Amino acid sequence: MEQLGLGRQFRRLAPRLDGAFRADGVFAHDRLRFVNFVDDVEELLEEVAWQELGDKEAADGFEEYILQQYSG
């Protein structure tokens, strides 16, 4: 988010991500599928990019990148 100039939006987004991680910081796979979580985060980033930059395409590629990085 910082690279896109959207770092100041993190405080607003953080509560919307609540529940996806346990208190120890581990992703809560028993509550949410990881692919669904990544899709939701990309949608949030697109919303922020639209509000801040007028271009939701700035967040394109997030989901693909994350799934490539974390797929076993």
C-alpha cells in the first residue's frame, strides 16, 4: 500500500480485515479460505485506489501476485 501512496488508508482498512488472523498473527484457515481472503483484500485495495487515485486498476494484479507467492 505504501508503494502505491495509500499507506495512510491502512488504519481504515485494518478493521475490515479483522477476524482473518488469530491473535498470534496466523491466518485463520478455519474461518476463511485464503483465496477468498485475498480476493476480498484486492477488492478493498481497488476501492481505496479509486478513492485516492481515481484508478482502481492500480491494485490489479494483487490477487495473482499473492497467490503465486503463497501457493505451495
